[in-house]
Amino acid sequence: MSTGINVVDEFNVDNTGLSDTTDKIQNALTGTAAGDTLWFPTGTYLVTPDVLSISNRSLIGSSAGLGMSPTFKAAAAGTYLVQLHGNADSDGFTYDCNNVCATGLYANAVSGTIATQLALNATDFGMIWKEGGALSILCSVRSSQKGHQLIAPSGSMFEQPSASDIQGLGFEWIGGAATAPPSSQSGVCLIEDLNLKTCGIAGGAQMHIRGAEGGILSFATIEWATDGDGILMDEDTHNTTVENGWFKNAGAVSKPIHLGGPVQACTFINNALGPLGIGPVIYCDDPSNHWNNTYIGNAQQSRTAPTPAILRLFDGFTTYDMMPMAGELTAPTVPTLGKWDVGQRVWRSTGASGPMGWFCSVAGVPGTWVAFG
């Protein structure tokens, strides 16, 4: 049942996919008033990229939310298949880049709601979200070169975004200071229930947080196709929270959360490995680049060895969650007896003077220990 102006009936827009119907859709946009709702029946709409630039309209797919969305399909090579600007809403569409168009949906400074969208076969990012305060719900990218890109998404909310079967980066979040030129937008946003599956090349990252300036990433689920970073954070990311991350099958050389370049005043809470995960949850390349971060409850659900939750990868120095984990020992001084494995910790007894504890950096009797805290 129609919920707006039927573009096929009223403007003779072709939904058979047999002819380029870009001009007819343009007629529908110019022939309606700001605030109108345009209804697209199920079908394929062949369009020329870089032409459709839509604002002050609501677009409704014929069966929005029911898996029967109409499809915009690229008729030729180009950069953006469909562009949304300003006060625009869209619900229930598929963007098929047809392996010739770079990006399916480009949302620039959108202040409306964009829901139940799917981008396919993009040669770059399937969806790009730039600035504005959009509410994005259930937007997915599949079978593309890259997934989502967020550029200084100030005031935006992203509910249940996902990317799967992506050849490169699944999700990129760029703060305003990291854009070129720097954006006046702060980049603050909320991302909830992110799901990345089989994204990223070997040794690469599935998600890259670059210079984010505030915001929350909550309940992210990442499932690897190959070893690499789950979430890489760098370029002076600060005041950003990553919580309740679930890294399902991180391999032995994977880094679920990798603190690369400068990261400061960030908070990491309750991030964990799944049953097939191996190794620490958070890796820190160089502690001199990371300060005033808070780590709470980041743990491993299964371990083959007593490795720490947070680990720096070179010269044996380690930073940690600043709390004991189940089964860890306390002592008034650094261990001098017994056999110890790399990664084991001993916490300083209450009332004793000195550091918070010691970490075994080289296994042995009693091994080599490094103080922390």
C-alpha cells in the first residue's frame, strides 16, 4: 500500500531496470514540494551516478523493513549513486553500485532518519556519512570494496550498522581534526550494535577510528576472515569510549583493539574475546603515545595461557586493566621463587609500599619481572 506520491504512477518512473530513469526521478523531485513523501514501488531503478541529489523529501521503499526494497542500480561508472542532503529521510532501499560506481549512498549533513538501507557491489565505501546529525538504523554494506565511512559525524546516531564480505576496511570513523581540511564538526557520535563479519585484508583492520573527538562505540561484534586488527585507533583519538566489544575468533596474531598512534582520555569497558579468540584484548604499541586512558573489566573468556588483558607488543613492557583478575596472586615484593610464565601478574599486598604489581615478561625461575602502576 502506498504511503506517499507514487513515482511510477505519477511521474512515469521506470522500475523495470530496462532503461535509465534518472530524468524521471528528477522530474518527481522538482514536481513535488519540500516535505513531500515519494513512494517507490518494488523494482529496479536504473540511474546515472552523480545526478540525484535529494533534500527536503522523504523517500519510502515499497516494503520498507520487510526485505523487499526497491533497488537503485548504477547505469554507468561514477562516484555517488544517490546523494542525500539536509532535511531528508529515507527508508527501505538497496543501492547496487554494479561494480562500476564508487559509493551507493552519500549522506552529507543529513538531519533526518535513514533506515533499512543496503549497499552492494561498491568499488569504494558502500555508504559515506559526512557531518550532520542523522539517525541511521539498520544500514548495511555487503560484497563491496569497503563498508561504511563516517566523516566528522557530529551529533549522529548509528543503530545496528553492519558490513560483511568486504574486501578492505569494514568501518572507518574519522574525527573532524583528522579530515583534510579539518572539519568544524566535532565528530561526536553514538554507534550501537555494530556488526562486522569477514572484512579486511590480511594484516589490515576491520575498523579504523582516526582522530575521533568524543563518542561511544557500544556492543560491537567483529568476526575475522583473516588475521589483523579488529579496531585500530590512532591519529589523536580522544574522549572516546569503546565498550562491550565482542571479538569472536581473533587469531594468534590478531589485535582485537589496537592502540596505534596517539590515543588519550579514552575509556575501554568490558571488551572480550569469544570462545575461539586467542591472546590479549587490547594491544598498545607505545605507552608514550597513550595517556589518561581508563581500562575497566576488559577480559578474555577463554585462555590457553595466563596472558594479560592488555599488552604492548615490543620490548616486553606491558600496560593493564588496573584491577586483579580471577586467580591472580598478591605479595609484598616482586617474586623471587617459583616458576612463572610470560603474562602472569602478582599484585602488591595491601599496605606494602611500591608499585601496584609486577608482570612476568620473560618466563623462568623466577623469570624476569617488570613493575606496573
